Amino acid sequence: MKKIVLNIALLISVITFTACDKDFNTIGSDVIGDDHFDFDKKDDVSLIAHTRATGPVQSNNLPLKALGVYKDDYFGTTKASFVTQISLANNAPDFGLELEQKQFDVVNLYIPYSSTQTATGTGNEPNTFTLNEIYGKEDHTFNLKVTTNNYLLREFDALNPEVRQKYYSDQKSLILNAPGTRITLNDSPLENQNTKFKFSKEEILIYKKNDNNEFVDSENNATTDPTKYVIDKRYAPGIWLQLNKDFFKDNVLFTSSSNLINNSVFREHIKGIFFDLDSNIQDDSSPTNVLALLDFSNAFIEIEYHSKSSTDASATKTKKTLRLNFTGNSITFFENNNSSEYTTALNSSSSLSGDALLYPKGGDGSIVFIDLFGPDDSGDVDNIPEELEQLRTENILVNDAFLTFYVKKGLIENTSVSVDPINYSTRVYLYDATNNTPLLDYVFDTSTASDSKNNKLVFGGILEINEVNDQLTRYRVRLRNHINNIINGTNSSTNGNVRLGLSVTQNINNSGRYEVKNTTSFGTQYIPIGSIIQPRGAVIYGNNTTEVDKRLKLEIYYTKPN
């Protein structure tokens, strides 16, 4: 592992690099080097770390929506679906004076994936892309079910109108059991839009048509020769579906204008769209194993129709479009089939002695809790561990501090399951689990990267590679400010030895928090939003492992006054 002297980290704000979710970076280890030749080191701090299942979690209005089935060799299988409201781009839209039902052309749905363009096509050739935020096997298919939703997603709690409504990851039954018939919207005869859907990395090319809905050539003449089609629009890879025209004709174009006055009314008229799925059996006889995180900020439904814009008898009907946006409320649902090994590990986890292995997992998965400095065993009942009290008397200057989590590779003890860190979350997030807030080191770190998800490099938590053998080895988090405040802080209301939480995260920039549904069984009220979004987990060594060189370790680098 490469090393860099601590002071280099002060220059990190000018460092940038490019990475995606499928790449693992050594820059985290470069920045968080562990050669501190001029400092004393304390690395025998007592630690107790254990894992606790979150149970169902708040999952409404997540910044990214999960869709698909993801199977992890250790944790088990998670199926993700969601429901979302749609909105008028403009209130009270004007459709023209006379609508043409015969030429009500098409209703297109587009939800872009996170992708990176790798090559530019010439002429009518498509551009080339790779997909990000896709987990599992890209070529796997599933039966995509896009239907209407009959359950009204509330903005505010029905019993307390001043409180925002919360929905949870286990409440799919609200949608499935709502009165009324759910209408299938992706009813195209093309099976790649429904029964054999997959997350394709192909660019979406839309070819130019005339007012009669005919393809045209470069001279605007109608043609049926695909080699003469002219590209009108290019869209980066995404979900592209042709939806049921009759539903949108009846409920948008030909509905009462009172239903389209504003979006509050419109969302009661059309309560949203539900994205669900069934797993398929693949060519290799395995079930579906692919899940995507979808960003709806640039998603839309576009209705193409014809109408007159003038009362003149000679006026022709021209082609127009109406756009609907995916804004409003949404809920993401998770259905887990946890492995027996993961379930056993959670049930046997000990908050008193700590565990040999720890299992942070995203979604409605699990969080690791870490207690520093051991118990308060002096009998003075001040709830301050004796190790911490001793450090406070020594007047040390904390120069640096790191918490290091080594990743587990190979066979899990007492199971037949083998794990590969290549399938682990590429980043973890350490936070104050007592107050459910970011640590000082997170707040103070303003370092940036060209891929914003890799910001806060000094704080760390990136899955690191050993450059000698190209093996994924550890997550390392810097917490100098946090430890210094615990030892040397003079404000008793802010220098407490709080319990730490460790979660996986999809985006280090998102330090927000969401509620767990069953606070009593989980032990605290909130978990990081980034953990809910991340579908992956990790298996890391705890404090109670017999593999001493892999044991969870807190290292404090310090100097003493002369």
C-alpha cells in the first residue's frame, strides 16, 4: 500500500480523479497514509463492535429509486420496486381547439440510467456508453410491470397535518391492496418493454417523422427505408417504454379540464405509476440478478397528439407534445430473502463482547455500532470509560486518528459461503449514532473529486486496494477531530464518548437521515439515507476475531508536551 506523509492531505482539495461504482480506488489509501514517524502511537484502545438489523426503514422520496433483484452470495436476495406520482409540466395545459383521436400517436416514458459516454458515433451510428449504478448482471432480464396506482400518496400525516407523511420499505401492500383495478401501462407487443426487459446500455435514437407519423429522409420525404431515417433526438441509455395510449387519452387529453387545474388536483386524478417486477429464469438457469438505481430528475412521460391551433376552417392539425414529469411523492419497497447465515449472524451478535465479523448492509439491512475505550469499571458511575479518563489526564496532542476495518475474503467461518470483496459496497460512512449526526471530521472535510461521490477523501471510508497483489483489503476512516474533541474538548455537552455507527453508503455527500420503523428493536431512531439507497453490503472483521492482524483497530497518533 502506498503511503503519503500526513501533511500532503492538506493539499487534497486540489486533487481530482475519475471513478465509477465499478472501480476501486487507491487514492483513499494514498491520502490516509499511515506513516507518522514523528508521533507516538496508541493502538490498544478497547473497542466493542456489533451488528444490528434495521428492520423496515423510511423510504419515501429517496433521491434514487431502486428497481430490480439483487442477489448477494452471503446476504441473500433483495427485490426492489417503487411507486411514484407524476406531475403536469404546466398547469391547465392548452391542447388546441380540436383534438384528432385517429392521430393520437404515442406515449413515451423515459427514465435515464447513470451512464458514461465512452465513444461518439458518426452519422446515424449510436454513441457508446457504459452503465453505472447497475448491480448484478447487466444482461439479465425480468418481467417489468408498469401499472397505474390507486393509492393516494399523502404529503402530510392524516392525523397530524403539520407533519410530513412517512412511508416505509415494507408497505407495498398499500399499493397492491388499494381498491380499484390497476391498469397495465407497458402493454407493448415488444417483449423487451415488459416480459423480457433489461437495463440496456444502448443509446436511444428517435427518428424524425412528419405530421402523418411517417418516417422521413434528409429531404423530409416519407420513407420506409430504415437506412434513410434521420435522427431527431438522442437519449442516453435508460428505460424507454411506449405506454398505453388509451389511458392517457382518456385521463389527460380528454379528461375534464378541472382535473388539470394544478398538480394537487392532478395527483388525485392520476394517483401515480407503480413499477414492479417478477424474476425471470436466465439462459444459465439462474434467476434474475440485476438491480438499478434510477434518478428521476430528468425522467418524463411525453404524449404526442395532433390538434388545431386556429378556428380557421382551413387550419390543419399539427403535431404537439405534452410532458409529464416524475415529481411528487414516491415510495421504494424492499422485499428481502435473507440467507440463513446472515440471519444467524444478526441473531447471535453481542453488544457486550462484540463480534468476530461485522455485517453493514444497505436497504433495510443492518448497521454496525462501535463503542470506544471500553466500559466504565471504576465504580464512580460517571459513565466515562477508565481508558478515556486516563488519556484526558495525560494532556496529549492528538495529531491523527484512524479507525480501520479489514474486509473478509474467502470462506465465512462456520458456513459454506465464500465472499469476494469485489461485490462489497465501495464506501462506508462513519457517523455519530448517539445523536444521529455527522462526525466533525466529515463536516470539516471539503476535499473534492471529479466524481462527486468520491468527495471527502480525507475523511475516507473508500474500499482500498493493495497495490502489491491487487486485492481489496480495507476501509479506513480518519477521525482526528472527533478523537481530539473527546480527549481534549472542554465542553461537557459536546465532548461525550458517543456510540459510533458504520453503514455502507451510495453517496458520501448525502449525510441526511431517515427513520427506522421499529425504533425499540433497533435501538436508535435513525440511519443514514445513503445506507438505504446502497443495495450492497460488506463483511468486515470486528474486535472479537482471533485473526489479530485483521482485528478492528483504532490508532491514535499523538505527541506529549515537553
